[in-house]
Amino acid sequence: MSRIGVGLMAASLLVYLAVSVWLAIMFFAVGTGVSIGMGIALLVLAPFGAWALGREMQFGFAADRLGRTLDAEGGMPEAETELTPSGRLRAEDAAPMIARYEAEADAAPDDWRARYRLGVVQDASGHRKDARASIRSAIRLARR
């Protein structure tokens, strides 16, 4: 299902880029200072949006690949306690789990699996920024 969403986002991006270029050309054709400025803004912002979406898609595909590999090896962390209805770890259970997985990741700094597991636990705890950093680190380590 998520691959369908990624495909729809990529198709939407292509349509957005085409419309942005078309609108920029139309703004340039008007020839006023304001319209030329708008055309330039469209030509600058559209590729920036494409770059940002491309980076996110790269991250998503790489994280998914590592997650599937780790799951196939039986290395994904298991929830040791009951989860909240939203699927997150309870706050009182999250801190000790994060500390444990963080210690494992620090003990094996070159092991992408330990860093990825830490990211999964951080994400389940609601620490999205830390989770993304850990998973990015796991992706870098796996490429070595």
C-alpha cells in the first residue's frame, strides 16, 4: 500500500513540475517585473520541492529495505509491554527500552542492525526526530 502512495506522490510531483514550468512561461510572457519574479520563483521552488521529495523517497526506500532485511533475520525489536491504542509504547515503558537499545547501539557503533533497532524503538516511543537520525545512521552504516 505504501508503494502505491509513493507512486502517486511521484506522479503528482511530475504533474506539479509540468504545471509550474508552464505557469512560469506564462508569467514570463506577461513581461512585468512582478510576473517575471513569480516565474523565477516557480522555476526555483519547483526543483527544490522535487529534490526534497526525492530525498524523502530515498530515505523511505532504504529504511524499508533495511527493515525487511532485519525482520527476515528475526532481529526486529518486540514490544515488551502493552502498547497504547495508537500503537506507541507507553511513556513509562519507553525510557528504559530506549536506554537499553541506545546502549546496544553505542556498544556496536559499526552495526547498522543495532542502530536501526534503536530507531524503531524511538519511533514507537514518539521520538520521531531521534528515530529518523538513528535510521539515517543505520542506512549509512549498511552502505559501508
